[in-house]
Amino acid sequence: MWKKLKRPSIRDVAREAGVSISTVSSVVNKTKFVKEDRQKRVLKAVKKLNYKPNIIARGLRTRSTRTVGVIVPDIAQPFFSQVIRGMEEVARKRRYTLILSCTFYDVAEEERQMNVLVDQFIDGLLFFCGYDNYSHIKKIYNQNIPVVVIDREVSDPKIPSVLIDNTGAMEQAVDYLCSYGHREIGYVTFTFENQATVRNRYAGYCSGLKKNNIPHNPDIAIIDDAIRLNELRGTYNIIKELHEKRKMPTAFTAIADASAIGLIKALKEAGYRVPQDVSVVGFNNEIVCEFSDPPLTTVKQPKKLMGAAAMNLLLDIVEGKKVKNKNIVLPTNIIERGSVAAPPKNTKQLSQRGFGNEF
Amino acid sequence: MWKKLKRPSIRDVAREAGVSISTVSSVVNKTKFVKEDRQKRVLKAVKKLNYKPNIIARGLRTRSTRTVGVIVPDIAQPFFSQVIRGMEEVARKRRYTLILSCTFYDVAEEERQMNVLVDQFIDGLLFFCGYDNYSHIKKIYNQNIPVVVIDREVSDPKIPSVLIDNTGAMEQAVDYLCSYGHREIGYVTFTFENQATVRNRYAGYCSGLKKNNIPHNPDIAIIDDAIRLNELRGTYNIIKELHEKRKMPTAFTAIADASAIGLIKALKEAGYRVPQDVSVVGFNNEIVCEFSDPPLTTVKQPKKLMGAAAMNLLLDIVEGKKVKNKNIVLPTNIIERGSVAAPPKNTKQLSQRGFGNEF
DNA sequence: GATAAATAGGAAATCGTTTCGCTATAAATA
DNA sequence: TATTTATAGCGAAACGATTTCCTATTTATC
């Protein structure tokens, strides 16, 4: 074991300054009036000994650790890490410390980690749920530990949350394509239907069509489970089918940037040009958008802001401030890059393009 | 303020079980022999009251918090977040908790955060330095706080570290290109010369050429400062110049995947095909490699392993275990995707390709 | 059966704070 | 001058564990 250095305690400072412990405490925490000369003596002693309060001892007494926990499925996913960056910045500014733990989409682990953090006497908890399962969150909420849920619609509005309007955002994407004159718009998603995010984006796609008086054609919605495994076969096959049936839409929206890029790949290999023949809009504005060919036009979620807002909300609750709105919905916007153009004049010509020998 | 629930203390357990506090402690921590019947009584009381030791109080007494700090320039960068994921997994397995803070490449902030963490009584510290500046690390090392430096060669071998052999890795990349028959190999980097990583990779490029008896031609090393800002003008201009001078090499290695992808973009717009005309090798194996067109062949750093190794090393030191090697160097390897092929037969033809009107 | 050795369990000190309540002094009032 | 009020500062009690001694009991030895 390592030997730890003994640091000066409040007792040492009191002795050095020739005052009582409680006086030192009052000075350090500015919690009581102390006459100027004694105050100066204390401060001088603090500086001389380089005294810093032992926050463990303080935590024991005050039951506050100025620490917040963050539970997240996987820190390595860009979306999460970018949101967390926003949290970290606010926490630092407000002099809180951030404890991180990952659950890898394991609900049991979520609950276990939650308890570990509670045992650490965190002042509050920021929760990215892997799934739409909030029983453990309710549990912690009922334990009177401040908690904020991120990026998930939790049914109970009493539980504070920060998210985007997924339905509206996808509607926005459809609107955007319509503004270019598109009337045949496909959708690529994955079947993860027990997740509200997935359901809502699809709902946004549908309501976007409706709003623009476009009949909904389920044939051009690509359901690609495999996309998370980087196996694009599903998308390829559906693109092929659409092509053969001469039913290729002039544009697609996608539930995520990765799906969109997979789609572009499939389209390109099938001989379509993006965006001249087919336009594509992604979702999330991840870094890959800039590196994609063509660069991907996408719906941006304000990730950093999301983290910052969540942290501010949480700390406001922790510190007992009045919060007017504990269910924050953040705005999204379209980031225009190079994957959207007006639909081709002659769409018949489009359908005549031949598939390569990839299939 | 939130009212906190009062949790049962060791005193409550002792009362419930009808034994002394010290007996409860002995049972809970298995630190002393206690007769079976009393042990059972204690355990029963623990279960009945759902007692969990207050780790703050324990920390105050034992001066150990089972907490490690991680200081990193920016959690949102994929490299860092993937390494951290490895750390987190090990920490969780070994029942430690992870405190995170970001410095955004600010040396003063590095030192400030370091002190904040020390004040938190972390048991150890994992440090990603933004720059080659180790004075504060030496300071903390001398305070007898276990510390491990990641991804940086710190001059003093007494300070534990985990990294890859950057020179060797880049040599590997050059070797790989040579094995395809390339003899004209360019390099793209940025001028960040006060960072050993950058210097060493360039050194690896040079020694790789030497090893393969290729004379070093400084004209085909692209120095592109702007790449971090996603401004590819530098690369474009140099590609243009190489093209006009008919000096385009048949292959490039790059200091990072982003640089490589920027390069590919410039090459494509200039009318070169990748990999048929020019091959490109990246560095890091980031997610973008898979989405790039063509998918990027690259040098892989074992990021997760790196984090895991660093955390294990740190915790071994914290726990006073004997460590045979406190300066760990991890292996790299080439991930083959689609951006490398044999050089074209007739390189003259290559130089005749015309630039588009991008320039 | 008397003494020595071994052992189980408990009392109390300690870790470093915060905070309640009390005392002694100074100021204000009668 | 005597009495009340205000105030600055201090002592001591928490907070909830761990750990060092010490005592009382049991077991072993002669």
C-alpha cells in the first residue's frame, strides 16, 4: 500500500491561528461573522499551512458530496460522449464532480450501478436509459434523490427530463425534402419498437407526409435491423427490390446518420447518384456526416446543450432552486450539407439505371 | 434542499443483533473471527435493516475511497471515449468508481483539475496529457499518489505509462504499402511538433522508408495544420501542386484517419481513384473508417485494451501489488479495408489525369 | 485444582468536519 | 450604577465507520 501524506486539518489551522476550531470553520465557510483581525489570522494560517478542508469529513457531516452520477449505456458512442461533454462543462463550472458508469444496455446493470452511485452519496443522478424501462428510476425518485432522465420520454411528468421532440424533428426533415419538391420519400429505420425514440421518429415521418398531402406508402420504408452490426444486407436487398419494381423514391430520411450512410452506400453501388438521383437526410449530425461522400445533410440534435441543460436542471433541483419547467424539450435544426438536391426532372430515366453486379 | 433519508447505521445493526459495533464491523468486513451464531445474528440484522456501510464514513477513517480520477482533454473525441470505456469496464469489475474531468487542452486546467481530484481523495489518477508537459504529473507523483500516464511518452521511466509504439506502428504502415509494391509513398501530418506522438509517427514514416531502401522525398509530405478545423485547403493545395509537378506518389500514409479521409476527398476531386490510382492508409481505426468511401485501411490502436491495461496497472499499484512492468507498450496492427491496392502499372498515365474545376 | 495461554467480544479513541448551545464580554437602557 | 440585550467566540456533540486495546471467558498445561 501507498502511504498517504498527512494533510493539515482544521485543528492545525486553529492552533496556528490561536483560535478555536469553530472559528476556523466559520471563516472558511463564511458562515458566521468573525472580527476582522481574527479572520485575518485564520486566513494567514490557512495559507501558511496550505489548508484545504477534507471533503470526505465534510461530506460525512453535511451529507452532501457535490458529486453527481452519470449512467450511460456506452460512453464510446459519439452521441453519448458529446452530451456528456456538455454535462461535464456545467458540472465543473458549478464546482461539482462527475462520476461515470456504463451499463452496455443491460437493465440489471443499470439498476446495480444506480445503487452503487446512491451508496456513494451522490447529490443527484443523470440517467441515459438503455430502454423504455423506468421502474428503477421511479425507485430512486421515491428515495428523494434528484434525478434527470435524458433523451427518453418517461411517462411520469413528475420525473424531470431533457430531450428533443423526435416526432417534430423528423417532420422537419420531411418538410425540408418537400421544400425541394420531393413527393416520393422513403424512410430507413430499425425495428426497435419498444423504444419510444424509434416509434416517435417514425410517427414524425408519417405525419410529415400527411402534412404535405403525400400518401403514405409502406413499401418504401426500409426496416433494417442489421444496421447496428454494420451489416447492410437488409438495406441492399430492399434497395434492390425498390429498383426492380421501379419504385425508387426520390428521397429518403433515416433514423440515424449511420443508417443514412449505409443507404448511400447501397444506392451508389446500385448506380444511383446522391444527391442528383436520390436525396438523403440523416439524423443526429454525427462526425461521420462531414466525412461521408457526399457530406450528409442531417437533423441536428443539440447534444452539448442537451447535456448542459440536463446538468443545470439537476443541480438546480439539488440546490433547491425553483425550476419553472422540469421537462425540457430542445429544438432541432437541419444542417445542410451535400446530400439533398431537387428531384430529377425525369424520374422514369432514374428507374432505368441498371444495377451493377454487386447483387 | 432535499431531505435525505436516514439510512441504518452500524449502530442500528449492532442494536438489532444485540452485539457490539465492533463485532458488526468485523463480520461485515470479514476482518476478525466471530463465532458462528453471533455472525448469523449480525448477518440477519444486516439483511433485515438493509444495512450498507456508509462509504463516506469509511473513507474518512481508512483514507481510501475506491475512486480513481480520469483527466482527459475532451471526452467527446472518439479516441478518448473508447479508451475510457476500457477503463470503466475494469474499474467496475474491480469495484472502483470513476471520476471524470475534461481539460480541453488547457494546461492550467489540467493542473487545476488534478488538484480538485486529489482533494477528493482519489486513490489514483489516470492522465491523458494534452501536451508534452509533465511537471504537474511529477508533482502528483511526488505526493505519493499513484498515477498512470496514457498515450504519451513521459521522459521519466519511473512514472508508469501505457502507450503504443508510434514509430513502429507507422513503420508498419509503410511496410504494408511496400508489400503491395509501392515505392513512392507520401505522408500527411499536421505540424504539432511539440507533441512526441506527432514526431514519432513521422520518424516511423522515415525509418520505414529507409528500411525499404526508399529515398526520402520531403516534397511529398503534406503538412496540413488546418485539418483539425476541418478545413482541407492545405491538403487540396498540396495535392494540386503534386499533381501539377507530376510527382503524385502511388500511396500515402496519414497521421490520423481524419487526415486520410481529407486526403481521399482531395484526391477524388482531383480525379484520382482510390485505391486504383492512389492507395491510402489511415491511423487509429476510428468509426469513420467504415463509412468512408472507400472504407479506409488503417493502423489500429487497441483503444479499449489500452484503457483496460492502464486501469489494471493503476489499481495494481494502488493495491500495492507487485508490478513487473510499469511502462507498457501495446501492439498495433493493420486493419485491411478497401483503400489500398497495388500501384497502377503505368504511373505516367496517372499523372496525365486532369484536375477538375475544383481548383 | 491452580496457573498460564489463547481467544472472543466490547469500550473507546480516532478520522476531520459542522453546528448547537453556552459563556463572557461589550453595548445599551433604566 | 445596576440590569438587560446583543454579540463574538468557544466547547463539545454529532456524523458513521475502523481499529487498538483491554477484559472476561474458555482451554490447555502442569
